[in-house]
Amino acid sequence: MSTRPILDTALATTVTPVLLACSHGTSSSTGRRAIAALVDAVARHAPQLHVAAAFVDVQQPDVPTRLASLGTTARIVPLLLSAGYHVHVDLAAAVAARPGTTLAGTLGPDPRLADLLARRLREAGLRAEDAVVLAAAGSSDPAAVADCRRVGRLLAARLGRTVTTAFLSAAEPRLAETVAQVRARLTAGRGRVVVATYLLAPGYFADLVAGAGPDLCTPPLLTATEPPPAELVEVVLDRYTLTEQPR
């Protein structure tokens, strides 16, 4: 990882513009390393920006604390795959309380994420006879659920086969039930249920994917052992500059 500091409070008032990369936060040490590597990669690819990190849950500093320490305005880029409560409530409130600070779109949906998911499946050994399920975290926000389903359709187009989207919480259908139903439809003795993990980083939800009964599942988009994929770095930087997400 780069030795470039993610945040130096002494310089915060003079280094602009600021990209504030805001992730959910996790208690998983591997998940923390994976997210930190992404933030660091963004900083390396955009030396003209001051890149700082904040969290909406679990970890510190939270967004208001980080914004206060910066001493300047920022553009918040949510390191989240879809927009739900944390975006519409937590981050919106932080922006409203800090005039001049703006909020970018979430990382998904984006065609490049579907490209990354397809590559993960190929690397995992996807076969022609396998059935594919996209596993997403889930949300009580219908728009967030719709965005995950859109990624499922993008992935299906890239693979040239059906992809069933399922969720770990707060939305239906649930992943474990979907895996069982898809397996029951497979021709006896042929094909596997392969789950594409549409999660940003290792952690509790990624463990749930592995425990939902698939024959094979891909790792999250970020891992603790590989450099952050170029697609993700590009999406983060695009969210900083673009007013709308590509569809």
C-alpha cells in the first residue's frame, strides 16, 4: 500500500479538493484491509485529490467527525453498492449540515461491476451447465433492491445465461431458499449452483453467502489478498466527477 497519508489534519485546510470515501464499516479485519486498500488505490490514481475515509457504522471516524476535521468542503463518494437508509438519511444529513459538501452516487449499479462479477465467475471455474445466482445484501428500500436486480440483468447479458438475484436480508427472495430452489431445477447429476457475491468486501455478509449452500461462490468484489480491481477504482473516481451514474 502507498505511504501517502489518507488524512493529515494539519494539511486539511490547504489540500483541496477532497474526495471523502465513505464505507459502511465492518468488524472484519480482512474487510477493513480490503476497504483501506481501495481508498489507498484511489489516492494513488488521483494525486490531485486529497482522499479521506469515513464510515457510516461500526468504525470511526463517522462522517460528521471526518468532515469537521477536514476544515473544508468535500465530495462524499459512498463506497456502497446501492442507496438505502445510510445514503438517504445519514449521508444526506451530513451534507445538509455542511454547506458546500456534496454527495455522489453509490458504486452500483454500473456495467463495470457486472464485468468484474463475470470475471470472478470465470476465475472460479464457471461451467456451461452451472446455474448462477447473484447474492446481494438486500435493503428495505425498493429502489436499492431494483438496482441490485439491474446488476443481475447486466451480469446475465455478459454471461449469456439466466441469473437469479437473491438477497441476504430485508428483501426477497432470500439467498438460501433460492439456492435450494435453483438446485432442485437442475438436471440430476449435472450442473452446480454458483453464487456471484455482489458484496464489496469480506465480512459477516460474505460469510452468510458461503453458508447459504452453494456448490461454489465467488469472493466479494474486494479481497484482502489482491489489489483492488481497476474497475472499482475507476467507478469511485467517476462518481467523484459525474453527476449521474451510468446505466
